[in-house]
Amino acid sequence: MPETGHDHADSIDTPSVLSAAHFGALLQAIRNEGYTLVGPTVRDGAIIYDEIESTQDLPIGWTDEQEAGHYRLKRRDDFAYFGYVVGPQSWKKFLLPARRRLWSSVRREDGGFTIEPEPLPERRLAFIGVRACELAAIRTQDRVLMEGSFQDPYYRAARQGAFVVAVNCVSAAPTCFCASMNTGPKVSGGDLALTEVVSPERHYFLVSPQTARGQAVLQRVEHRAASDEEQDEALTHEARAVSQMRRKLDTEGLPELIAAAQGSAHWQRVAERCLACTNCTMVCPTCFCSTVEDTVDLSGQRAERHRKLDSCFNREFTYLHTGSVRESGAARYRQWLTHKLSTWHAQFDSSGCVGCGRCITWCPVGIDITEEAAALREAVDQS
Amino acid sequence: MSSRTIEVNYLARVEGEGALHLRIHGDQVEEARLKIFEPPRFFEALLRGRDFREAPDITQRICGICPVAYLMSACHALEGICGVQVDGPLRELRRLLYCGEWIQSHALHVFMLHAPDFLGYQDAVQMAKDHPELVENALRLKKLGNAIMTALGGREIHPINVKVGGFYKTPRRSALLALLDELRWALDAAPTMAQQLSAFEFPEFAQDYEFASLRHDDEYPFNEGRLVSNRGLDVPVSEYDQVFVQHQVEHSTALHTRVAGRGLVHLGPLARYALNYAKLHPQARDVAQRAGLGEVCRNPFQSIVVRFVEIVYALAEAVRVIEAYREPDAPALVVEPRAGTGYGATEAPRGICYQRYTIDDDGSISASKIVAPTSVNQAVIERDLFAFASERTQLSDEALQWQCEQAIRNYDPCISCACHFLRLTVERT
Amino acid sequence: MAVEGFVPQDGSDPMVPEPYRIVERRRETSHTVTLALSSAGEVPTRAFQPGQFSMLYAFGLGEVPISISGSTARRDRLEYTIRGVGAVSKALCETPVGAMLGVRGPFGTAWPVAGPENRDLLIVAGGIGLAPLRSVIYQVLERRSHFGNAFVLIGARTEADLLFRDEYPRWRAAGLDTRVTLDAASGSWKGSVGVVTSLFPNVEVRPNRTVAMLCGPEVMMRFAAQALRDKGLSPHDIYVSMERNMKCAVGFCGRCQYGADFICRDGPVLPFGRLEDRLVLQEV
Amino acid sequence: MRKKTLAVFKFASCDGCQLSLLDCEDELLALAGAIEIAHFPEASRAVMDGPYDLTLVEGSITTAHDAERIKHVRAQSRTLVTIGACATAGGIQALRNFADTAEYLSVVYARPDYIETLASSTSIASHVTVDFELRGCPIDKRQLLEVITSFLHGKRPSITDESLCADCKRADVVCVMVSKGMPCLGPATHTGCGVLCPRHDRACYGCFGPVTAANTGALAERLFQLGMRKDGVKRVFRSFNAGAPAFADESRKHE
Amino acid sequence: MPSTLQPALAEHPFLRGMTPEALALLTGCAKNHRFAAGEYLATHGTQADRCFLIRKGRVALYAASAAKSVIVNTAGPGELVGWSWIITPYRYRFDARATEDTLAFDLDGACLRQKCDDNPALGYEFLKRVSIELGRRLDDVQLRLLDVYGEPDGG
């Protein structure tokens, strides 16, 4: 999948080394290109993505402790900039906002009405610190919102305008399973790909430009070619992420397996624990489902349409005039997992899951998609 | 002897529902009763067995108009038991929250509920047709009060951000600074608004009340102070039960109160004003003077002006608190339960809101007592009505009814708190 | 079979309706109205294929998917037969001639009307399901000689719920064997009573040359498709038109997902063979 | 066209929900222009007789008199919308449903014989047909405006029946349950408040009542895991929407 | 006369595929019957002594009350009307009435029962065919119970 609208760098040379001290300069160089920086920052006990000004806004020295249904911000014993894994938010916050006005309408005197589409985003964003799984998620959403017959113009504009600084994971959370989904932990794509190396002796970034514009930005910042030793050290760091990865989702024949498990009693067992609270879908970087709300003012003269993210866990999601199609919690969980791991393949030629583990961490009762998929596999194997 | 019967089923423009019963024989008023039929909600009973930390959330549900009074009195009573004293910026934020409540509650009453009586309108919406600026300013003022409530409490009714020991989350300084422009507008607009109010025609009806309120050494009272009156009362809040005696009357679901060994007691703006005039900010005193108020006002019909003076005080106090505000390190003090009994009294817009709690070692509430200011004022309202109607028995039923309603509204009675349901019956025999 | 509906070529937002004006309004039954709409904007009235639907927007109230029920030959108008069941559809039913509505679409797949010559047609409609099939009937009427046997089997709740009833004689006269059955009838009804499948025993189905098009409540289509399979029809020659909750109509909102299909985009017209496995499951 | 009429009636409650109407400072005058306020004692002396096109009912039924009065109100109302937790679930006063009311009376009143009250506090819908229930203790004024506006224009109100979590995520509020271990009712609670508590570093206490088909059992299990004790779990389901069946039933499991 | 009916009986869809022996047995119980539109074939509650195989026309089954009669089902050419003769207590469950001029085979119930009792193979075969009809009617009733076209105000 090519990065939208920008060619790959002519040659991917030896990676460069950017000292941590110059990271701020890199951010500034990106800003100088007219981008607004958005990246990780600490707020309300988590690392979230928001507008950042400088290195100081990064979660320096923070990391995240994650388990099913559990997340805590923890101090690291160093000053890593990207020493965490992933937080509750993903970049869809910027590409597919949770709530957006689509258009507004005013009644005309002749009884008709005019419809004014909402302007497209003018800001171009630079995403700082995109993980491999997140890059994969963005590409997954591209296929839904940008590469079918219809295109979401807002998504397209935000996406094509974005500059992506990808960062390799050098550690994995216990909830991560990107390796088994083939989406990480090593990034491929973005405009710049970074590996952060922090050790008691040094703190630097190994930088590989992925596109011409990434290359161009790097040229404006002080950097030098990486030594073999530096490259090795980065590789060691990257390998750590792989070796730490504890969870796994066995994708072998999974779409067919889930299809075969549609009648399984297991769905009901999950439903007994599932709160149908929508958290897994809301934190999922690929979930795109939405609803449309039409509003009108008191006078009846002005109307608007909004789109807001929705979830297949809501009963009203499938409401027809005869009632909800998926009334039971079991049916709603089945829909979600089936779409993610099975029917997504038929629709978009990939899994709908990138293995980021957010749905596991942010499920209030810690339901684990990898465990449930394994349980279904077992149920099907036994039947 | 002529005999007449006037009946009003619901007294309008008060919070909650109640009725007035007036029996007139010839030109003699025989009985004046403010009936409170509001169904009882048993807060004192349902608090038993609850954790003390739940009390502020529960007690504020007594009243949607003055929730801050209830949750604040609860917090103070419970902090007293646990030996916690909230000070510094957190205490200041509590004052600011109270400013918000006074502004919104007083603005609601002064302009939306009471002013239409003086100008001869059924309601503020009708009044807005002839006095648009008055109503628009009133709404703006009320919105400002609500904005303060929202900034601190999360929402204007039943705030969620207050707890025993402080707040769940303290506001950013920037969020409070954002309120300053509107506060300054309100202070600028206040003299003109006061002028409009003081130009109303007030019936001659000065009464000799025993005024009671809190009094604090340094400030116009919100959260803390001693119980004082113009007849020499001066005790700590913990002695409330000794000096104010409650008894139940047949026609009311609210309990009546008297000063021990004496008569009735009048709570609220007139009392606070009379007992704390010197503590008002200069802007508020200035407005009071321009409006022709002395340092004591005994005519309850002029309470509308006094209430506005208190709005001005709250506006000025809010500016003071906000300008001085620095974000505290922690949003609340740690409060560990310990067995004991505690007392809290704060100044609701309508007067002293008193609460007493007894909790166990594990923080479970074993007993509580809650006294709403309107229930204390209820007997005073009845006495006012008796006196007021006695001088006006010559009025037509309709005129008498409206004026009696107005006399009740002088107290901004919050019958939801006291209990509720107001119905006016005038029986003339 | 898959046809593309309206796709904005200029990259504009497919969520933005185009202005249309009501040029004709006809009451069909007590709860059903047919509206004819013509473009009131710069773009001419859009073309469609039988089976497609549009999103109709009533100012301020919202939007609902409605099948197109008119003739493809009329390029100046789009007809919609609407049953007032919710706030928006009720409002649409009550909108007068001359008023403006917002229209998005046409969207979705079409009935397989085009195809080999001399095929037999079996059109099975239940309730409001006759609406999207009327566009097929109109095309068949225009080219009657291109088809073999043609049956229109109509099921309705009561006599008063029959749609387009005054057109049946014309359909019959043109060689469409049009039959009707009711769920409930008073003693004066002379026709058939029973669900639409009860008409099947007397319909001669020639399995290898028949294409069936079914539209109605899902359970009706499931029973009817099953009965047609029993009569030897291949599940790939049986087409159904599915209904699901729709908000976007362009595959963005995910609400109408049914198995691996978005009904708005991959449907609403789908071969029964593709859905067979899902139709037996509950709450898909 | 005749303006539609609005009436507001109050039963056992704190007045906060009807105050929400007056708290629509920016819209109040426009509202009064769009709809005839025919019966709203808290705001106006002028009272028109019914029938009313839209009636808002605040408060719960706690007396025999009110149980009759609500029937009369229903008969006078073309559309009846209940506003707030008291009207939709019995309110905080529904705690009496779990206790001995006579004993409650004796705690508060020296002469309980003066007081007439029922042993239970019940929702309006358990007495008469209700056309729409607006949740919250108190209701959210934006939602109230949406209900009134929708009524005026024949629209279905855009008020979704989903958990608080959905709105927390949309608002970028970090989950207090997962990130801080706070025992939160959000996953089982109807959204609509504007995710106030989690925004203020506080766990949701359920003032909007249960979302339809709330899995309260699984949530209770989690609350235990987060360190809540039996009594705490009982109490958290037994507050301002204690009378809502989902919460009432769950609370009974922890008695 | 019966022997002349046998070829026509053999053509009737309900009996199609039956052995000549079985048909010969049935033919002994059968006769042709014409009903004018409006004429009753059977009356609710009366002794179910006949069944009908419709050849032409249409028959409606009515559930009647004093106030109104409702058609619960109709049967056309090729279909069977009446199975009460084979199920105790052999009483008609509905009114059956021709809605148009109808031609049917009229089979004597008592005669059929006797033949079926005497010849279990015939009886089993006949019962299977009646059961298919019963199953179809049950499907029909079940579907209509769902009221699949929905209340227009139901939304």
C-alpha cells in the first residue's frame, strides 16, 4: 500500500542517527513545513494523543502498565520519549473524529432549503509516534473510507494531509499481539521511521526516511549516518519488543473457523461477562462504525446533520421498525468478533484486527479477543 | 357579616408546591396557614446506613434550586466529625461555588419569580414583552451563576464535583479566568438593575423580626460562622439544636421551628444583611445605598432589593476568589472516618441550612438531621400573612390573593426543600 | 449483477443530499403514499435501476432508505412508495406536492432483469415489498416478448393493504400472470387467503429457465426461497432484497452489515445462494 | 396554526428537573415563542386548562392522592414525557421500597399520623402510559431541549440508549475504571449527562439509570474485583435510580 | 360409475403417483360434485363424513362468529379440503364454502376410513399425503401468526 500521494525516497540509505537533543529540532522542522504536531502526551493518568508543541509535551520518562482491563501510568527509570506502548486513543481521533458536523441547512422562504457542507479540515497534521500496529490500522481504515466506490472527503483530506513519524516499539505490553497479526512491531511506512535507543550511556534515534518528504525534513535537522554498532543496538531494542510479546492470536484458517463457529454456545458464555459497553469498539483503531444524527432548532428553520462514532454493541445499532436485529449481547459480541477476524477479510482483504491489544486493556471486565478466538477454535475443533 | 372564600390551588412561582389557607370573618383574619403538602421524601431516614461520603450527593437531592447549600452543610458536618478543616484554595473554591448558587438562585427569584408581582405580570415571559432588557439581563445573570456552578461542580443542578474534604477535580485557573469578563459585565450592569428594582412600589410592611444568620469574623457568611441574631443569640453551630426547637404541625409535612424560650425566627437575605452589613463588599454596599436601603431592612417586600445586593456581593466575591486563585496541589484532603457527631450550617440563598450527622467508625451514618430554611421561615410567613391580610380585608378576593402570594414569595420559599405543594384557600365567613 | 448507484465523481461528500421537489403524490393505502420527485438542483434527475434505493431526507427530521418504485423509462422523475412507520417516513408520507426533500442516491444493487432471452420470471412480493419490484414489472411490460412465463405473486395483510391494485388488470392484460393472496380476509373476499407461498402449488416453475425475485419481510423471503428450492430452483436464481438499518448508504457506517455484506453497498438485491447460511442464523 | 401547549406537573421531587427548563437561559424566550406555556406553576401564575399537547412530569408517585392525580394529568395530556430519575425510576425516595416506610416516617416526624404516604415511590410509567422517558438526576437541559424541539417538529429525539462509556470515549475521557481502578457504574449506565463524573476524576454513580439490557451482574462482579464490598455494591446500585428494575434487582442480590 | 372416475382421480395432484390398486380402492368412495358459488361443502361442528379434492374453482374455509366471518384459508385446484374425517371425533373444524363455481371429487369419509383400516398400506400412504397438506397449512398459519407485513403503526 503506497503512502498517499508521496513517493518513496529514491533510496533508503543507511539509517541516520538523530540525538535525543535534536529531536526537538526535528519537531520544529516538521512544524516549519506547515504541520500541526499531534502526538503522545500525559493527561488524566494515561498517555493520550493531543496537540503538542515540543519535546517537553512528550511523555518523557513515562510508561504504561497494561493487562486485561487494567492500565496504569508508571514512571520509567530513564527519560525515554516513547517509552510506552499504546494508550487508549488511536489516530482515528484525528482522521475519523468521534463527532463531526457533516452539513447544515437553512429553510428558504419558498419552502425549500439550502444545504451547506461542512468545510474540510484546513490544518495538516503531523502524527508523531505512530506505532506499527497503528500504521496498519490506518491502512485498514483507508480501505474502508478512501478506497471503495465512495470516499469520505474529510477522512481523505485529513489522511492525505498528514505527515507520519512512525516509531518502532522497543518493548511490548502484555496485551500486544501484533506479531501474530503480521502488523508489527517493526514499522514499515510513514514518512519517517524511528527507533529510540535509551541506555544509561546514550539516548538517540535511529531514523529511516520512508518518503521523499520524510527525507527532506530530515535534511533540515542535524544528523549523521549510523554506525554499525548503533544499528545493532537499535535492532536489539526492536528485538526486545518481539521477545516480550506474550499474547498470540492464531490466524491459521481463522476466517473460516469463525464462520464455522457462528452457532457456537461460546458466544453466550462471553455475553455473560460482556457489558456491551462499547469500549472495545471505541478504542479499536480500525472500528469505523458510525451513526447519523439529524437535528433541527426550535424554530424549525435550521437543521444539521452530524456523524458520530457508534458501536455494534449498541442495541439501537441494528434497530429496524420491528426491533433490534441483534437484541442479545451474544449476537452483538459475535458480530464484532466475526467482523474483525472473519468477514473483514471478505470485505477488505485483510483482518480487521491489527493486534494492538487496546480492546483487551480497555475492556472494563478484561475480555480478551485472543482468548475468545482460541476458545472458539477449541469449540469448533471439538465439535 | 360578609363571608367570602378564595381558593388558589397552587401557589405559583415558588419552588415546590404548597397552599395558603386564609379564613376571614368580616374584616378579621381568623387563620392564616401556609400549608405544605409536598410528599415527604424521608432523607433523614434513607441516609441511615449510607457511607458518609455519599451524604453530600444524597442530601443535595433535597433541592434542585439550592443543592450547594445541602451538600456544603453535609460536608462541613462530616469534616467536623473526621477532624478535617478545608482551607486555602479549596475553601476559596467552595466560596466561589456558593457565589454561583446565590447568583443563579437569587437571579431566578428576583427577576423571574418575584419581579413580575411588582410589575403586574403573570410571569417573566410576559414581562419580557414590555421589559425585554430587564429579562435578558436577568437571564444573562442567571446563566453566569450557572456557569460558575458548572465550572466548579460539573453541572448547574446537583453538581458532581464536590466531596467531603474538597473536590474531585479542581478547575484550571484558565477555566475560571474565562468567567471574569462576564462577572465584570454583571458588576457594571448592577447599579442600573438595582435602580430598576428599587423603583418598584413596596407596601409599607416593616415587621419586628428576630433575624438569625451565620456570622463570620472576616466575611459575609457562606459556609462558616456562629449562629447569631439581633436579639442576642450568639452560639456555635453545634448548639443549633438547643436554640432552635422544631415541632410538627398538622397542616404541614415540613417541621416548624422556634427559638428556644422565644418566638419565631426569620432566616434569609434580610437576616444576613441586617447582621452582616459591614462585611459586604463596597460594590454591594454602594448598590444598597443607591437603592435606598439602610443597614437593616425590615420590610420583607424589599427583600427583592436585598437579594439583589447579595447578588452583587456574590459577583464581587467571585471576582476576588478567581483573581487570587492558584491551582492547589490536591483536589481534596484525605478524610478518614471516625465515630462521632458533627454539625454543619451554611447560608443557603433562603437562609441557614443546618445538618447534623452521627457516624460510626467505619463511616456509616447512623443518624442525621436536616433543617431547611424554608421550614424555619414557614411560621414567620404565616405570621406575616396574618398581619398583612388583616390590613387588607377590604381588597377583592383576586387582589388579596395576589398580594398574599406576593407576601409569600418575599421569602423565596423553597417548598421542595421544606417539603412542598402550595395551595391557597381564602375562606371568608 | 452488481451495479454502482450514484457515485459523486467530483469527490464531494456522498452524505450531502441533493434537492428534489415533489411533483406528484398519490395515496396508495391508508399508510402508504407514492411520491414522484424531480431534481430541483443543478444535477438532472438521476437515473436508476430497478431494485435500487435512495436516502430521502425530510428537513430537520432525518433520513430513511426508500426503494425506487417507478419506471426507468421516466427519466424526469424518481418514484418512491413509502409506508409511514416512523417519524421520518410518516412525515414523508405527509409532505405535499411542491415541497422539497433531500435525496441521496440511487444506491445499491439491482434486480437481474437483463439476462438471457425467454427466461421465466417469478416475482414474489409481500406487503411494501411490491414497491421495488414494480420497477421490474414496468421493464418487463415494456419488453414482454423478451421473457417466457411471467408470474407476479402478491401477498398482503388485508385487501386494503394491496398496493398498486388498479394496475393489476393492465399487468394481466400484458401477459403477467398476477395473483394475489391475503393474510386475512372478510367473508366477501373471493380470492386466495394464505401467505404468498400458498400460491406456489398452482404456479408452474421451470427450474432451469426461471429467475425468481423476492421482496418482502425477511421471514417471508426465507420461506418463499425455501419453497422455490423445493420446486427445483437453484439458490443462485433466487434473488432477494434485504432490509437493514442504514444511516450512510455508502458503506461507511457499518449498521447494515449482514455477514460479509453491507446491504447498502453489496445489496439490497442479493442472490439467495449467497445468504443461505446466514438466513438460518438468528440475530445476524 | 395554533401554538402547541406545554404543561409541567410536579410530583415527589426536588424541582431540579423542571428548573432545567428555566436554566435554558439562551433559549427560554425562543421556547416561549415556539410553544404556549400553559401550565408551569414554578414559572407562572397564569394557568390554562388542559388538554395540553406536551406535558412534562417531574417526580415520583408516593401518595394515594398523587396516584389519582397522575391519571388526571395523563387524561389531560396528548403527549406525556417524564423527566428525571424520580419520574422514570422513583428517585432517591424509592429507597423506601427496600425499607419499612412506617419506620421511616417515625425517624423524620414526631407525629407520623399527620403524614399520608405510600409504602413505595414509583415511576410515573408504572401508573400511566408514558410517551417518552427522559433520564437523569437531574436531566440534562440539552436533552430536554431536544425532546421539546423534536416534539414540536414531529421528530424522534436524538437521545441514544447506550452506555456512558460510549460518550466517554467520544469525549476522549480516559476510563477511570481501567486507568485508576475506580469502581464505576458507567458501563451499565445510560449516557446523557455529558460524562461529567469521569471528566472530573470520579466514577459514574449512575444518576441516569440503567442502559437497556444492562449486564449489571457482570459489572457487580468487576466491582468486587476492584475492592468494593458487598454493602458497597448494594448501595451503588441503590441510589438515585434505585427503583429502576435493573438496578433494584442487582442491589437485592447483594443484601 | 366409479370406474370411469379412476383416470381423472389419478390425475389429481393430491393423488398423483398412487398405485392403481390404491386408486381403485379409493375410486369406490368417490364421486364428482359441483358446487355453485356460495354453496357450503362443510359446516363447522357437523359430522365430518366427506372430504374434497378440488379440481376447479376455489373453496374458502371460514371461522365464523355471530358478528362476522373471517376467511382463514382458501383451497384451489389440486388441493384437499377436509381432513376431519380421519381424525377423531370426525367433526368439521370450519365452514367450507365455494367462493366460485367449484368442481371437486367428493370422497366418503366413512368409506375411506374403512378402506384405510382394511388396507394399512393405503392408509399410511393416504395419511402421509394428508400430513403434507397439514404441514403446509401449519406453516401458513405460523407465518401469518408472525404478522410479517407488520402493523403500519408498529414502528
